[in-house]
Amino acid sequence: MTTPQAPEMTSLENQVALVTGAGQGLGAAIARTLAASGVRVVVADLKGAAADKMAGEIDASGGHALPLVLDVADPKAASEAVVKTVGHFGSLDILINNAGTDVTKSIDDLSFDEWDRVIATNLRGPFVMSKCALDALRQGDGGRGGQIVNVASTAAKRAWPNASAYHASKWGLVGLSHALHAELRPHRVRVSTLVAGGMRTPFLLDRFEGIDQSTLQEPANVAQAVRFLLTMPRDSVIPEMMVLPVMETSWP
């Protein structure tokens, strides 16, 4: 009997990834995990000090990182980030749309500016970044085509009070991500949606005093799921993956 050969997983060695919101939380965990896999990482964040610190940590660990200050909703800034990435590392193979924000208020209290800010970061941002990075991603992975991972949330699967902007942005992001999957596959650009459950990150811990951390997961666990998506064999793609803490209360 012939033993079937194991599929050839996609190697991440020397690939280049631009990770948004990489200064802390899940973005930082993704940057660390990819760097440990041999990826050259662009650490992009709205806060320059956080980007510099994270990039310094990666460099000190033997990796290669480039810190960038980036407003993901700004097309000019996004285009410049792609140009700087390709200019510094020679290519752009992976885009991780991770940057996110939230305003926990009722619709009565939520201002129009606050709504716009959440939508701009969480939904417009991934569109802007994907559009600006597309030409580079078409040539990614040595011409075989790059990859996009859009980080969504269980807030795209259920709804709760006082989070209308966040829900709208994450439900919209899942729709955008699946549309990009369908549109970009002829260009050999693989697009995946990662639906992440609650994590022990400042995004939750700094806003919800007394939150039960036993129901949350480590961001490093979710970062490993991102790595898995990126290493799938080239002729396969995972359009959507959900990663939850075992005691997740938001799903199902």
C-alpha cells in the first residue's frame, strides 16, 4: 500500500507581514508569533511608541521588524505604509487587518463622531488596507499570491446592548472579508476571516473592571490560529475560522 504524502504546508520563512494594531494585545501576539516563524514583520499602530517598543522586542529576539505609525482609515497613510514595507523588506506577502476599537454606550449616548470612529477603524480600515496592499499582495509569496486575514469577533455572530457601532463594524467586516475571498481568489490572494472570542487583552481588561478572566483566552492562542491559517497548503483556503475560549459566554 502506498503511503499518502503529507501535504506541503505554506512556509512562512522570510515572508513579510504587515500587522495593524500590533502595538499591544492580539496584534502584538500575532507579530511575536509570526516573527518566531521567520516572518519579517511590519509593526503598524496608531501609537508610535507602542509600535517602536514591539518592533524592538522582535529585533532583540533575533527577528526583523519595522515599526510604522499608521491610521488604517487614511488611504494616503495606508499607501505609504505599503510603499515603506516593500521598500524596506522587498515585498508584502501577508496583511493582517487586526486594528480595532469600540465605544460601549447606548444608542442614546453614542455620538455621531464616536460611531464614525468605530466604523472607520474596524470596517473602513480593512477595506482601505486591502485595497492599497492589493497590487503588492498579487505578487506575494514569490509570485504565488499573498494572503489577507481579517480579525473579526463573536460580535459578528451575536448582539448585546450598548455596542451598536462595534456590532455593525464586525458584522460588516465578515461580509467584506467573504466578498474579498470571492473576488480575489482568481488573483491567487487568499482571504480568511478569524472570528475571535474574548481575550485577556487591554481591549477588554481596561474597559470592564471585574471581568471574569477565567472565561477569556490568551491572545497567543489566537495568534497561533492566525499562523495556522497562513500555513495552509497553497491550493486550500479557510474562509472563516472561529477561535473561542473554552468557557466563552458570547457564543453560542
